[in-house]
Amino acid sequence: MHKLTLYSLSIIFSACSYHSPQTSEKPSDFPVKLVLHSPISIEKATEVKEKIGQAFTRLSDEFNLSEKEVFNVHIWQDYNDYLSAQKVNIGASYEGSAGYVFSKNDLAVYYNDDMVENIEHEFIHAASLHLNNEFGNNPRWLWEAVAIYESGEFTHPQQIEYLRNGDFPSLSELNGMLTPDGANKIYQVGYLLAEFIIEKWGRAKYLQLIQESGHLNNVLSVSEKEFEEEWKQFVSAKYIN
């Protein structure tokens, strides 16, 4: 898989009708353009733009974002059309996905009940590419952990049976791609990984880890095995024991 043709993948719910592409009619103070492959309400368009604007404001300094650039947000209601466009944009389609990015300024999402939250997740993916243009799924565990943490997608470890049982996934396992059977474990534990890095080493090291594509030894001076063990101890002590 191409490093930069990646992309966040989340579970989908429903599909609606298709219409010709159009751009949002309502202007925004934030540099975002909605490319509508299906119609959405002015209220929903405003909500989408406000969500991205909030994330932009929060992350602009750390992620090297410029107010002069424009983020294009493509939205589909017909799921088959969404998948067809995904194959064109990134070379493959992923059944079960609800969003992806295909450049550091281009986001695509499927219109469902979680669309606004999915857009924030995808925007953070795009934003992280401004720190490292080679970061897309490289490595996947950190790529997703950053988007999950920065968009506040927290799942309490007490709700995750395998964590309660002490069966923590390895980073290698978390690098697996989404399958038609559902999302892999990174979507459940990604927040915990980013939280661990920030609490133990600080946000500057976390950002450096993004810039260096997750090279743990170079940035944090730990091996992958040491990182996994310390992460398990952190989560167990803070949330489970």
C-alpha cells in the first residue's frame, strides 16, 4: 500500500441517494471547501465547518497549519459511490470505511450519523501530514492513535475485555488494516497509546515521534518490546487495577 494513500477507516451505518457534486453555498471564515457529491443542509454544512475550524485552531501551531491553505472535504451519501471514488482516489476501496484522506488537504467522508466526528478524525489525519508528509499509515498504529486521541475518541479500558484480561495487543498487531469484519483494535486502544506517550515523555516528544514516523528508539530511547510493556503497565495502573 502506498504510504500517502492511506487513511482512516471507521464503521458505517446507512446510505442515501446520490446527486451531482457541488460546493457549499455558505461561505466560511475558515479555509475549508465542502465538495458535495450529495446534498446536505446548510445547518449540517455549518456544523462540519465549525468542527474543522475548532480543530484547526487547536492544532495549527503544533501541526504547522497555514490559514492560507484550503482543506477540501468531499461528502457522499451513496455508499457505492463513496467506495468507487475511494478506489479512484487511493487505489483501493475498503468496505466498512467511512472516511479517508488522499492528500494533506483533501478529506473524504461518507454521510452518516457520525459524519461530523468522522470529519474531525480525518482532518487530524490531514493535519498530521503537515508534520510529516510520509506519515500516512507509517506506522499505522501511531497514525490512527494521533487522530483518535486528538479527536477525543476515548474508550475506557474497563469496557475492553481483552485489556481487562491483561491481553494487550502488540504494535505489530495494531498495524493491521481494517477488514470487512470490522475495525481492528487500534480504534479501541489508540487513545491510550497517545495518552501514554504524552504523559510519560511529553507532547514535544509525541510530535517528534510523528515527524520521525514512529521510530521509538530514536525518539523515546526504548525498544518496541519495552514500549509495549511500559504501555501495559501504564494502562493497568491508571484504569484497570
